[in-house]
Amino acid sequence: MKLQRKNRLRALSLGAVAVSGALALTACGSDDTGGGSTDASGGAQTAAAGSIACDDAKGEVLAAGSSAQKNAIDAWVKNYQAACEDVRINYNPKGSGAGITNFLQGQTAFAGSDSALKPEEITESAKVCENSQAIDLPMVGGPIALGYNVPGVENLVLDAPTLAKIFDDKIKTWDDEAIAKLNPGADLPDTKVQAFHRSDESGTTDNFTKYLKDAAPGDWKYEGGKAWQAKGGQSAQGSSGVAQQVKETPGAISYFELSYAKDGIKTVDVKTDATQPVKATSDNASKAIAAAKIVGKGKDLALELDYTPTTEGAYPITLVTYEILCEKGNDPETLPAVKSFLTYIAGEDGQSLLSSNGYAPLPAEIATKVRETIASLS
């Protein structure tokens, strides 16, 4: 089984040259002034090379999945490969669904997913995890921001029922009565609402629709999942794709990880049962994620999130991205590099990069369990 997995990994590496090249450039580049390396957000690196234990790590590690964590992965890879020059981490941000598929086909060392594995996927993982199964390791937290492009509107408040109607094509223009009631005094235009959703299977979609289902059950009648189910609207590929559409399209709104809300993209404040509407920030997401419960069994650390928090300042639309890999039966050639890289990103130095890149670090109790599990991988 390990030999079959190794052959599939080698076959996939031939198709990953473009991704490999892009990440290699990211990992080895420096700023134009030659004044030292920077992280993905342009700030100074916070993880010293000496804090990363390379051990026996070497070779190429292929991974794929969540586009929501791409900016975090880029920052981590840059630091890690600067310290561990014999390792190349090639991560393809093709979406959670595609990443899980690649992993279950034995094509990657680990997958990134914004949703924990389904029971049937855990069962299927026994085909690639020798004498074991795949496990979910939470690694990246963060808010799902609602970026919007409404001319003349600098601040916008929306609640779950109104968002459900917007993304179900029930609210047609930005001066709709439901929006006006939440934004008294705002000069709302009659611009057509252009709601964008992900065209690919996405854990971000899964988490966003879980929020709509839990917080607005009377207005959102769809089951949810990684594939978009509602009618109407427009679509784009990946978090970067929907964010670009918001930036370019008057009247647009979409959902994506906060780190993609840049270049002037404004984000919605979400009205909850708390007193004040809540802004999409890393700190506010952390307040919600801190209440998450571990529901996975054994070494699986899948979390259950609360999409209807009542705590002041707790942002309700959050996600946790998991790194998915085998508890046992990982490829022995890449295992040292995988453990070394994951140990770094789950550690204090790796997690400290997240806030500056628009993400939320893991709560300390969960991070400790993640590090203990990584150490036990075989």
C-alpha cells in the first residue's frame, strides 16, 4: 500500500511543477531593497530560522486543498523553507473538496479542508492509511468575511435572515427595505445585488451555509455542504476568484476568508443576538472559536463551531481549516518533512504569524493537543 501511495505521489509531482515553481519563488524571494525577508503580508518574519526543527526532513511534500488557508500556507512555507533547505512544500489551493479527493486517492501527503472529514470519507481513507484512518488536525482559524462593493456605502450591517435572502436571490436591489431597516440613515442605492458564490466545492461554502442554516432556518432551506445549492447568483473559482469579482463588480457581495478582503474591499458588520453588530476581525473570530467543542474520536480533533454566539464581540461566521493526514501509514519518505512542517505551523512561532495575515490562532488548549498528535504520527 505504501509503495502504491509513493508511486502516485511521484506521478502527481510531475503535474505540480507550476505550483512548485510558484512556491519556490515565494519561499526564496526577498524584498526589493535587500533589507531582509518578509512574510506574505509584507511585515517582518516573526519566526527565527533557529526555532524550526528540520530533523531528518528532506524531499518534496505534495499537499492540496483549502484556498482559505493559502495566505497562511504561503507565509509558513517561506519561513520553513528558509530554515529547511532540503524540503520543498508544494501546496495547491484548489479547494477543500478537490484536496480531500486527491488525498483519498493517495496523491498527496496531506490535505487542507475547511470542513472536517465526513464519516464515509474517514472509512474510505483506510485505502491509503495503512492499518489506520485519516484524522482532522485543526490548524487555522478565522472569520469568513462578507466583502461588498456598494457605491457610496462605507459601512454596512446585515443579519442572517437578510443574508439568506440576498444569497437566495430574494433581495434584488441594495435599497431593499430589509437592508434599509438595518442601516438607518445610510444612502442605499438602487444598484442591483450581485451575489457571488464559489463554483468549486469549498469548505468555506460549507461553513457559510451552516451559518445561514443555523442562524436563519426560516429563510435558508438548503441542506448545505461544500457545493453551492441555492439558485441564482453568479460564481467564481476559489476565494481569490470571488474576492476579485467583488472588487470589480458594482453591487457585488461574496464570502471569503478575511485575508482576501484587501485592496479596498469593505466588509459587512454582522448583527447577532449581542448588543452591537460584530466586525469581521481575527480577534472577534477567536472569541467564537474559543467556544468550539472537540467532537472527533481518538486522535481526530474535529471541532463543532457555534454559529449563533451571544457573547459580545464574537463573530458568528467562522471557519477552522484542518490538515488531514493518516494517523498511521504515512509515506515513510515524506513523513519526517510532514511532521517537521506541521510541528512548526502548530507551534507558537507558526501560530503567531496568523493574526498579521487575517487569521485567528488556535486556542492554546486545542493547539497543545494538535502538537501532541503530530508527534505521534507514524
